[in-house]
Amino acid sequence: MSQIQKTNRRFVLKSSVSASAAAWLCPILSGTATATGSAYQSPNEKVQLGVVGIGPRCTYDLKAMLPFSDVRCVAIADVQASRRQAGKQLVDGFYGNQDCKLYADFRALLDRKDIDAVLIATGDRWHATASIMAAQAGKDVYSEKPCGITIEACQKLADTIHQTKRVFQAGTQRRSVPNFVQAVQWVHQGKLGKLQTMHASVYVPVLENHWLAPEPQPENSIVDWNMWLGPAPWRPYNHAYCEGKWRGQWDFDSGARLLDWGAHTVDLCQWANQADETMPLEYEPQADKIVCTYANGVKLVIDFLAQPFGDRSPHYITRLGTCPVRFVGTEGSVETGDSGEIVATPDLLQKAVPEASKKVAGLDVTAHARNFFDCIGTRSKPVANQDVMRRSHIACHAAAISWILGRKLVIDPKTELFVNDPQANLLAFRAERIWQPMP
């Protein structure tokens, strides 16, 4: 595969984020391109976007990106013909033409010199490998989370982004959603007093790797099963894997599924604790949680939830929706979730909850995507850049490994290795299968 030369164009981008959302984001996004971007846009300069893997989540992301006047989706790659066609129908329908090109093998998409950036929304097994290949091909990368299926994958991805000087955004969009931004802002401003404890909700971890019953493998033109597996270990084809039944499977999922929500909620706690350059040092699994401790003494409690809308830990209020987090200080607390609602103490803080912070749902990616495309223009780091991703994801993986082994672990945040625990360090890596080269 040829390497794509780094583009010399600088994109001056125009925002489509609402003024109310941008107003809450700007104070927090210091040191990065803001969600509002530049007021100037050259009509002849658009980010040419390619899509790698288009399922339900990618469709949601792409619907937020298509309206950006400075972005043009020009190609989609997916190993499933039905998904390729559905993606083309979405893109061509939006633009009113038939220009979107389709590829069964994403390497052919990466080989196009006119594509500047890629949205990667495959299953977990492909995220890091595809992102690394895209960066090496000269593309800026927006990758859905979890961005790496192991600690090593997160390390390699972050290192590659630095080496190639690409712009990278992890799809942990809650860093760009107003109610979460407001909660973190109050912590940083000392409105809760000294931060003591943070709560991050996750699914109950699972360890599962049973094979579904083998089925006749379809033609590659319908589903390229070998490419679907990619770097994951081989197993017989079953159509249910391609419809989402890979979730929870050790070979395909990340960190015993702890990263499904943890990539968001632990990441928000990292941010609240101003710990983006480090991670918790100690990880101690308990019956319904994992208690993690930072060098500054702050506790991160990773609470298990049986299901997204089921019974919650006593720490949480059900109406707050998915991915709730809670920050507790010496003088108050604040918690929020995807409903947009903020619950705070003392009463004076609750009365200060801004209406604007409740108008964007936690799943909304508009401001987060806008931040990515703005940073392509400025060549600056997005809010969920490779270093932010690296530390928050490794913290999640370390917690999952402590749960798997059933014992307390200590990690060195500089070497990102477990201290005096070779067995734990072995779980930080997985061998990648070599898949068939492109003809």
C-alpha cells in the first residue's frame, strides 16, 4: 500500500455548533481549537472524508458530520455489502448525487491521495490497527471508542499519531457535551471544595469466548469474513457476529467490556481530576466495583451496572440516563448523565445549573466532531486527543485486568507496566492474526 503524502492545505473551518453549546465548551477547551472554529471559510477547501466501517454507531456519527459545509464524505469502506450500500444511500441522498465510492477493503480507501481524514467505526478489534494504518497513510483520524483493545494497542496508536503528526480524536464525545463540561468545570473551579471521590458507571464486566454455531461462509462480495475478523483470532463464520453478537466476546471486545462505558465515564473522571497526563496508581476489585486510587489521594470508584437502564448502584439517580458520573468534594457533589440533567449539592449550586447545559443529549457528537475538523485546520490537539485517550483507556484496561485476576494491582504511570506482576503485564498484550493481503 502506498503512503499518502501529508497534505499541505490548511483548512480554515466554519462552525455549525449552537452558540449555547459553544459558550459552555470554550472555557474548558483551553489549549485546543475550540468548538466554534474560525469565522472564515474558503469555498474551495473542504476536508475530504472517508469512512471505515459503517454500522449503526457510524451512521449516527456521520449524520452529524454531513451537514458541515467544510466537510465532504467521498468514500465508504465496509466488509459487508449491505452496509456499504446503506452508507452510500445515506451519503448520496444527503448530497443529491451518486458520487460516494464504495470499497470492500479499507486499504483501497486509504490509498486515495485525495482523502484527508477518516472516520473509523468498525468493531473494537479493528479500531487501533485501522487507525494506525490510516495515520501512516497520511490521514487525520476520528476513531470510535474503545480505540484500542489492549494497553499495548493504545500505546502503539498514540505513538503512531505523534510519529506521523496527524490529528486524532477519540469518539469519547461527552468531553464536548455541555452538562458533562459544566460538571467538570465546577470541580476545576473548586465549587465542590477539595475533590475526594469520583464515581464512573460501567457494565458488569464479562469474560466470555464461546463460539456461535458455524454457518456456511458467504461469498466475499457479500461479507468478507477474513477481513471482518482482521487482527482477531480466527473462528468459523456466523451471521450474528456481523449483527453485533461479537460484543462481550474476549476476542472481539475491549477489557472484559469495561470500556464500553468506561471509555466515557473513566475519561470524564480523569478530566475532572486534572489527571490527563497520568492515571490511577492502584486498582482494587470488589464485589460490585473497582476502587482506584490516584497519587493525589483521590478515589475513582468504577461502579458496575447490570444493564444500561436496569438497577443502579445506590450512588446513582436513575433518571440521569446512561453513562452517569458523580464527583464528590469536601463541600458538595455533582452528578450527571446522558439525560442532560445535573444534580448538585449544596442547593446554591443546584440553583446555578444553566438551562443551556441540559439541551444536548450525551450521545450527540456534533460539537465533538466539529472540534476534530477545526483542529485539522489549526493542526492542534482535539479535546480527546491521542494522549487523553491513551491514559484514560489504559486506566480502564488496568481496572479490567485487576477484575480478571481478582486482586489489587499497582501500575507505574510512566512505564505503563504493572509493578511486580508479570501475569498482569501479559494481559496488556495480545498477538494479532495476520489477515489476507489486498490483491
